[in-house]
Amino acid sequence: MAPSYFNDDNSLLNFVVKEGNGVKGLVDLGLTEVPGRYIQPPDLRINKQEVAGSLENVTIDLSELDGPNHEQVVKAIVHASETLGFFQVVNHGVPLEVLESLKVTAHQFFGQPAEKKAVYLKEVSPSPLVKYGTSFVPENEKSLEWKDYLSMMYTNDADARESWPNDCKEVVLEYINTSTKMVQKLLQILIGSLGVKLDDSRLHELMGFNLVNMNFYPPCPNPDLTIGVGSHSDAGMLTVLLQDGIGGLYVKKGDQNASVGNEVWVEIPPMHGALVINVGDSLQILSNGRYISAEHRVRTTDVESRVSVPRFISPLLTVKIGPFPELVARDGVARYKEVIYGEYLKNYFEKSLDGKKSLDFASI
């Protein structure tokens, strides 16, 4: 059971959040049941039996963009982005040894003693480019997520080498540098398919702010009561996600406005060597709602620790995002107002995760 000295929320939050022990520290104490602060309301729990299968067939071979099947691949990328907001890619240009090294590195970082990780806590981190933490916004959440994370903001290679943890920086830089061409190609396809032409400087603005997270989900004694990540959509343009072989990533299918209890969730199954791509809110706004930033969430497991490594590709913080004028003219209506991305992101992180309510900030 939970140790008796966690007799109130303050002592639990001090241990997990302020002292930097994280969920990993709780598990290392030998918990046999989760503390109450981690128990989710029944309607937010993930019941594996109620999940409508998995999506093995949304896998796209990007090498075929350079062959006779180019148009079919473009159509598959666009269709997945319009209907689900998620797809998996293979032959993406990131070496498999880099993907394997990322997973090993994530396990090694979170396997360190708490004091080694705590030097990167937001309040004491030697650089604003690096933050270690737990859950999403613990001080604003009624129920905490069963997750620890390391977040690394990318500005350029030199800053990363100076600021990021020594054990992580080289492999994460390789992840960024080998995936950037793929990201550019996907955005050019998706924006080009809207009938919109962008010059290189505008494309750079729309993908100029980058974060890489290493997420760590320790085994949970009561997975049916908890969540790894609550239901949400991502704020940026695209997310590139490496997941390990354990599984637990679910995406909401169909009606994004379906009421609680009537949603259909499907699993994005782990696939060796594949990367998961998902559309973010910014691309939904720019596309005037044609592309879908689908809700997704992560289940916990009692089997073993799970890691994932997302790269969040977003507009520069000073850039204004709103529906492309060509689409407003064609659709006859702007479904979103123009907002500064930095203000959108600030609003996003001020609240706990709650489906797609972050988009309300830009809604008309």
C-alpha cells in the first residue's frame, strides 16, 4: 500500500514534484496500490475491453514517394490527416539504430538516482532549454498522470550540446537532424494539397519551434485506475513519436465532439522501426479544419516500464497562425481566428489536459 508518510497531498507532491523523485520514486518505494491523487474519475479511465481494436493498416511507406506510387502515398497521407489525424511511417530516413539508442537512453536517464534528475527541475535547471518533471501541470490537476518526463527545447545544435544532459544530447540531436527532412516533406505535402503555396521562410516559421520529450511510464500497480497521459490534442503542427514495443497509445476515432461514454478509441499499435505522426492544433487551424488534430491518450501498464520519445514541431512563438486566406476564400468562412502561437501555447499549458478544449482559444 501507499507509504503512511504520504498522509496528505502536500507530502506526496513534495516527494514526487518538488524533490524530483517523480512517479519512478514512488514505484521504487514498493507501492502495492496507487496513492489517491493518481486515481482518475471513472469516466476518464481507459478500459482496454472497450477499445475498438487497433489500426494496423494506417502505415505509410515514405520511400514510395520517390517512385511510381507517389500520388497514392500523398493521398494516403492526406486522407489519414483528414480523418484520424494519425498515421505511422516506415522508411522515414531515421536510422533504426538511432531509434533503438533513444529508447535505451530514455531508460538510462530515468533509471538514475533522483538527485541526478532533479538538477533539471524547472526551478533549478541550469538552462531554460531543459526541464525534468512529472505529470502535465501538477499544481493545476485534480488527478495526476502516471508519467515522468525530460523536455529538451531545440534552438540549434550548439545550444543543445551546451545545455542538454550529456547522456542524451547526441542521440536526440541525431533524432532531430535525421527526421527534419521527413517533417519538411510531410508539411509540404499536406499544405500543398490544400492548394496553398509557401516559400521556404514561411515554412521555417511554421516549423521553427521544436521540443523533444523523453516520457517514462513506470509499471503501475493499478493500471485500470490511472492514466499515463490524459486525453488531449497536441498544440503544434506535427508530432513525430517513437514508441517502444509495450503499447498503450490510443486515439479517438470519428466524431471528435462525441460525448463522454460514446467515444470510439483505437490503439496505435507499436511497430518496430516505425514512427507515429500526428496532426497538431496549429495545422488544424491553418487548414481551416480540414486536417484533424485528433485526441489521444496513454494507458498505464503493470508489466514493465514504457518509454516514448515525441518530437513536437511547432510554429515560432512570435508567429501568427490563422486559416490560410486561400482556404477562407474557398470555404466562405474562417472557422478560427488568428492568434499568436506563443499566446496559444501559454493558454495550453495553463490548464490541465481536457480533450480538444485548447482549440477554444482560437475558435470563432
